[in-house]
Amino acid sequence: MKLLTYKTQDTEPRLGFIHNKQVIDMQDFGDISNFPLPNDMLELIDMGFEIIPEITEMIAETPENFFEEIAYEMNEVTILAPIEKPRKNIIGIGLNYTEHVAESARTLDTTGKLPTKPIIFSKPPTTITATNTEIIKNTKLTSQLDWECELAVIISKKGKYVPKSEALDYVFGYTVINDISARDCRREGQWIVSKGQDTFAPMGPVIVTKDEIENPHNLNLSLKVNGVEKQNSNTKFMLFNINDLIEDLSTVFTLEPGDIIATGTPAGVGAGRDPQEWMYDGDVVEATVEGIGTIVNTIKEI
């Protein structure tokens, strides 16, 4: 199932799903199905992944004409970030692709040695923005704005000390994140100023539930700036795969429903190029993950 948060000219943000290339309102679908359903992505996730097969079955059993009054064409809605206001910081994973480790060592203050454990950082909830919005480049803070296309994992249930063999049981679904980074804002090895500025986590356009992703460890991911490809790789090249990450993270702290894990970026970032490349006012950046979709954002300098 492809889930999204959307609004129209007449509504506040609402929860929906895509069916026959249309947006179907989730709460309204619950009403016509006599099965109460929420109007918020986090509330749906709180119901547990088990609700997804039930909704899918109801959709299959619903006559197509029943959808007409609760459906919107894609061009009638504004797609928002799937989780507009996460309850906690986004969990980021640094240096999780071998070639990115190498390129970072050439130009940033990293050693070039492959990490023996996941490198964890975080991005505040205020970094979240949607597709087709502006990424704010504060020129008082940075002149080195960079891109990072990533697969993001959405957690479905509370987990502590989760063994890697059971890790995918704790996944609700997947989305795309562009981990925007101000390379000149790192402070003595601290990443939060580089990674945590407002709008530095474009996310979306949808959450695809895990039942529709056959293998999250074999998904192509790519990124373009102004139509020119900068990144092109596959999640199979992660140093620490999703199972590893959930096991490690749940040892450090409790994972909870709605938590977001950005799993790291492959090679091809601006900082790793010769000469280095950065994003400027008016640049358009597109981040794509196979099976999920593309998020498009424009740089706005202030």
C-alpha cells in the first residue's frame, strides 16, 4: 500500500492512500467500510502493521463506484511529508556505503577506515519538508550545501534489543529522504549543525508498506541536480543493512512506532567530487528510490 499525507484547497492535512492512480481519503474509506480508520499517519502506524492487510482486503472487496466520492485526482491534491511532525528526531546513519566512506575521507575529516559499528546521528523534526517545497540555504551559516539520497525505514512497533533475525518484523514501511548537509557547518566532529537545519530532510512522496517491497536490500537509488545525475547505486551495497541497524539501534535506545531511520547515502555527494560541487539558489534536486518514488525540491537562499 502507498500511503500519503495530503491536503486540498478545502482541507487540513489528511491521511490517504493511492488506488488506481487516485488519492483515496483513509478516514472516508473507513466510513464507507464501517471500519473506523484514522486521519493521521502516526495514528495509523500506532495500530500496528497488522492493520495493513485488513485494509488491503477491504479495498479489494469494495466496488469501484464506492471510491468515486472519496477520491481525488493526483493533480487536485498537495502532497505533504508522509509524517509531517515526527515525535522524535530522525535517526541518521553516516558512512554506510563503502565508496562513500572513501570519498568522505578524501575531502572531509573522516579516516577512510570502514566503520565497525553503525555511525549514528540525528536530525530534528523541524528538518522535515515535503516534495515540491524549498530547501532553505541560510547563507549566513553555509556556502557548501550538499545532497544525500537515502532509503528511510519507518518503525512499526516498540523494540528493545531486537535480534537482527527479527528486525524486519519491526518495520512498517519505507520512504525516501534527501539528507541535506551543510558541509562547512561541522563543529569538532559534531554533525547536528551540518545535518539539522530546518528543511534539511525532504521526505516522501509516500510511505510504501513493507509488504510491497520484496527486498529492501536490492533497491536502486539515484539523485539528480538540475537534471544531471550525481548518485546512482543500490541498497545492496550498505555496510550495515536494515537488520543490522535495527539490532544496533535498539541496543542503544528503544525504537518506537513512527521512528524514522535514514539508512545512509552512496557515493556521488558534492563534497566527494573533484572539484567539489554545491547547491545554490534555484537549483532543483531530485532524489529517487526504486519502488517508492521521487522527491523534488528547489534550493532557496536567504
